Amino acid sequence: MDYRQSGVDIDAGNETVRRIKSLARATFTPGVLSEIGSFGGLFRLNAAGMSDPVLVSSADGVGTKLRIAFMTGRHNTIGADLVNHCINDILVQGATPLFFLDYLATGRLSPEIAEQIVTGIARACRENGCALIGGETAEMPGFYADGEYDIAGFIVGAVERAKLIDGKSIAPGDVLLGLPSSGLHTNGYSLARKVFFEACALRPDSHVPELNGTVADVLLATHRSYLSPVRPLLDADLIKGMAHITGGGITENLPRILPPGCAAEIDRQAWPPPPVFRFIAERGGIAEDEMYRAFNMGIGLIIACDAGSCEKVVRLLRQGGEHGVVRMGRIVAGHDGVRYAA
């Protein structure tokens, strides 16, 4: 017997590394001191150009959105979902991304599929000025079904300590602004799949007129990054707090940034949820409160700012190309998290 007979193909692993080296190298920034293939990735923190830097880190995955990739054979966007999700998670504390690492686990390693995944990762890293400095590819026969895999991402960013955003200064009277999502992002897919594929008996290639596309196109829409439009606000010190609307929706994520004595009042009439959310609610018979706990409902990032700065914040966002910003609510006195006014 040999290792390949047990299900682990070392040659496939070497071929995978060969394919992704150039993809990763294209993301390198001046702070990177190591090559892909080292036991550890090296990054020189002084390259961040900060006098009193605070490191901000996060780890996440893309959940059962992977099932859509398996069903369609489309693996070139999942990596971007992963990177952008992690970037948004540290952005809400004011951090700029420095470097990223990925973890790919599968039952039988396909260098072609791995290359597609890392192509998406590298593309999103380049777009956000983040270096892909390493990762791990694990071949685990008997643990994952053929054709299936899981991915996770690990990000480190930095922010000047004086500019760290923690929500502590949020107070009643502050305004809540919402930035539009590009779809479901990476959350709520277990429920969405149940509606599309069980309740509606649709296939990934089914065209849905009211969604103006196929099921696969709608469900694989890439999780967007908010770094570019938000960066000018960070430089201008206009943000009191930010919430990335991920698993748990607005209902569960917005309270994470509220200080004691503050609650959020949200006007549901301030923006129309995109068609995909209306489709899921209607076809699945899902209550409105449940929708706001499971999905982002078209709002991927919420910014809290002083009422007097609101117009300037909106102007800067629009100058940065963010034309869909919504004034969606305000901060009020209370201890009950999120209240929906309509």
C-alpha cells in the first residue's frame, strides 16, 4: 500500500501549490517577506505606516453557499465571498486589511477546482490591497463526499489605536445609514436552499422571471466588500460605529455595537428589500421578523454617525460611488436592541 491508495495524492497537492503560487504572489504588498510554501507567512508590520497600530483579526467561512457551488460546478466566486466577508468583519472596527490566509479541506483534491477557488481569493485580495501570504490545503479521504470541500479564511488588519471604532460613543439621536448588499452575501443559505429547491422544486439553472436570472446567478452573487466606499469616512473620523450584517441579520448584528442605554429604531419602509428576499418570504411563507433575523434584507453594512455629520457622510459615500446609501433609522434610549418602526 501507499499514501495514494489510502486516498491522499501528494502529487495533486504539489500541483495545487504550483498553480496557486503565482496567484498568491500577485497579491503581495511591500510588507510581505516570505514566499508561498514556507511553514509560516512573514509580514513586516512597519509597512502599515502606523505609529501606534492595533492588530484586528477575524476568521470565517461561507456556510452552505458552498452547496450552490457544488451543484453548479462554479467555484471561482466562492473565494471572493470569503475574503470580502472577512474584510468587512475587521473594517467595522476601522481596520485596513494587511494579509489573508485560507484553509481548504476536501475529500479528494482537485488541482483544477482548488485553482478556481484561489483565483477568487487572490482577485478579492488584490482589489482590497490585502496580501495572500499562505494557507493550508488538506486532503481528508472519507471525511468529505467526492466533489465537496470546505473553506475558511483568516485575516489580519491594523488600525491606529486613536482611530479604533468600537461604538462606545454612539448616543441617542445618532443616525443609522445602510449600504446595500449584493444579495444574500454568505448567510441564510440553509433556509434559502430549502425554499428554492424544496418548496419551489427549482434547479440551479431554472430561470426565475421576477429575479431576472437563474437561481444559480442569484444565489452565487458575490459578497461585496465595503472597504473602498468607507475608507474616506475612516480618514475623516466621521463614523461612531459599524455593523456588518451577516448571520442573524439586522436584528442580531446591530445590537453588537450598541453601548448600554442605547437601542436602534429601524424604519422598514426606508428601503425596498431586493426581489430575492421578497421571493424567499412569499414562496417560503416566512414571517417578516424571521426574515430580518435570517437575512440582510438588502443592507450589508450599517453605519452609525452623528446627526450633524450625516449629510457629509452621505456625500462622501456618493462621491465614492455608493449611490444606494439609505437613511434607515436612528439611535434611541433603551435596552431592547433593535425596534422596527414599521
